[in-house]
Amino acid sequence: MTPSSLTLDAAAQDLLFREARTANTFTDEPVTDEQIQAIYDLVKYGPTAYNQAPLRITLVRSAAARERLLTHMAEGNRAKTAAAPLVAILSADNEFHEELPHLLPHFPQAKDMFFAERPVRESSALLNAALQAAYFIIGVRAAGLAAGPMTGLDFAGLQKEFLDPDHTPLMVVNIGKPGENAWFPRSPRLAYDEAVTTV
């Protein structure tokens, strides 16, 4: 497979995938609400099961909220979270089914037929919000920004501090323009033949 085998041009492929990296440092250039709205308005079209939309995004902007967040980050993640222009807490809404009659108008009965039980909702919310989180990271890249997604944190503490029992935290994402020495060396990836099987 070569870049020319894809419809997306090589520059866009580089922006979204080949040259995109997880940033560990950022400049102090702000990330605006308009940028985040543009990102969301793009990535909301990513596919999910039953068109559910369990992802919730909590933007941590105030200094007080940032300090509260830092207490729940692993020690190795605190400095970069403190310095990022914007931090987003991504979580899964376990009551997403309440929106299904609106989001799935041709099959509104899916709300009660498939998602009446909380354990089923939690499993579905976790999977589909994780899908949406991946789309969100790609959207950040599409905006010319870098994302630093992290799961090194106290999830129970984060949930208690910023969310509620109906919202399961997934990750914290630092967002901004990459700063000096932002990248670790590129880690290997599996080759096609190592990951793909034809049956």
C-alpha cells in the first residue's frame, strides 16, 4: 500500500497519522472554544453502534480546576498537564440511552429494547465512547494541534472530583501546539502481515 492508494492526499495522511505524534510539551498559544467546537462538529459524524453518543468532554480551563485535576494525575503526567494550553477530560455517559429516541428516530424502541439494564449500557458506553475518543484525537490533529492522551491517573478520584456516578472517565487529553522537544522517539508499529489475517 502506497500513499497514492488512498483518496486522502499525502499531506493530510501525514497530518492525521504518519507525522502526528503524542505531544509531551506545548507552546503557550491558547486553544480556543471555536477550535474545540470545530473539532467536535467534525468528529461527531464518526460511526457508533445505534448512533449512540456517550462521549462527554469536560474542558478544564480555569486555574482552580487545573489544580484540582493535577492532584489526580500520575506524577509523570503532572508537569505536562499543568503546562498544556487546554486539557480535556473524556468520559462515557452511562445514561446515553435517554438520547436514543432523538439520535435513532427510525428505531426509537432501541432505548428500552437493548439498553434497559445498566450493565449493558455501561459496556456499550465504554466501547462507543472510546471510539469517539479516538475520533476526537484525530479531530485535534485535523485542527493543526497536538493531542497528549493519558490514562496515568487516579480514575476514581477524577470521577469524584469532576464527574458523577453516571459518567465513567476514559482519559485526560492535553491539547495545544507542540512545544520544544515535544516528541519521544517514534515507537515501532506492527507490520501489515503481523496484524492482518485473511480467511
